Amino acid sequence: MLRGFVIGLSLLALAGGLLGMLAGAGPGMVGPMIFGLLLLVGTVFEPHYHRNEVQAPGSGWEHTGEIFKDPAKGAIVEVWYNETSGERCYVARGQ
């Protein structure tokens, strides 16, 4: 929901800047266009949480001790971390 709002805001900034330039506002509209473009690219290409895995990852991963309940599925999830890549992995505990 928030992601959709941010994408909409960025498209609004891009469109507003473009319309302003077409209306004759000149270089003053470049700022909103750059803001909109950066916001759009940053939101579209942000890393997303991976789906919950069913088994712990291999070597190089360590358990962080974080455990939470996935609100979407109701499963208990453990968090694993790879120090080399900085990646996090979410593993659903067996019920």
C-alpha cells in the first residue's frame, strides 16, 4: 500500500514537472522531475523480502536469534544472516 502511494507520488512529480516545462515554467521544473525520477527508480528497484524458505540455508549463514510471526501466513519465522553478502533469509519453522 505504501509502495503504491510512493510510486504514485513519484509519477505525480514527474508529470507535474513535465507539464510545468511545457507550460513555460522553464528550468525550475527540473528539480521536481529529478525528485520524481529518483523516487520512482528507488522504489521500483528496492530489494524486497524473500518468501519464507522451508529449510535453513547452507554454510556461511548464521541464525540471528530473531523470531517473529508472519502476519500474512501465520507461520513462525526465523531470520538467518550471511555476513559476506549482507543478505537475510527468512525460514519458516516446522509447525
